[in-house]
Amino acid sequence: MNLRAIDIGITPEPGADSIGIVGMPVWMWAANPDEHTVGPITASASAGGITVTATAKLHQITWDMGDGATVKCPTAGTPYKSAYGNTKSPDCGHVYEKSSSKQTGGKYTVTATSDWVITWEGAGQTGTIRLNGLTRTVAIAVGEAQVLVQ
């Protein structure tokens, strides 16, 4: 089935010229989702006159946000578009309360861990297998906006 960790979609985007702001919504999602990263995918194998069929589906993505927070998302998330402005993600988001300036490299390391459920049937039997721990990471910068009103 070649199940893989998701490609991370996140705003603010990783990169030297991108920075998020404390208190602004962060959106997380599976970028370029396909059957190998979010499913469902079905495969069969036969041997000795017995065929076993298995179907794998993404159960959830657990996001370690690098600031001590963990976000569990039961979906692949919604990709951010600039038209959404500063609204919160409808299904997978976070808000940083502190700058990443004191983190290693001045960025938060965000880790997305994919958890799968695989159901199978064959030879009059059925079962469920959990596959956890497929991970991918990115680093994002989060800064503070200082405003002076006179």
C-alpha cells in the first residue's frame, strides 16, 4: 500500500521570508493528499487459494506544534487561501501565544504524525490493524507585532 506521512501544508509557510504573528490563526492540512497519504486505499493479496483484502484510511493527524501544544485533527484539514484572511481553520488549527524567537533557530518545529486504521478480511476472518507513527516535520517562525498608538 506504500502508506506515507502527509506532506505538510501550514500557514505561515515554512521558509526564510515567511513569519506568522502571535495570536493569529495557524492552519494545518495535508498538502497534495492522495491515497497513500490520506487514503482510502485498498489492496488484495492471494496465496494458496486464500485472498486477503485490506483497506487503509487515515484516522487522524496529530500535530505537535513545538510550543507544548498538541492538536488532533480527524480530517486532512482545509488548505488555507488568502481570501480566508485571519479566520480560524474550520477543522485543523492552532494559535501561538508566544514568539518562536527563543526556540532553536528562532522557529517552532511542527511535527505531523499520521495515524491509520487498516481493516482486512479473508479466509472467513476479519480484523483491524492500527498503524501509527508516520511523521514529517517543518519549521515555522512566529513573531510578535508591536503597535504603538498615539
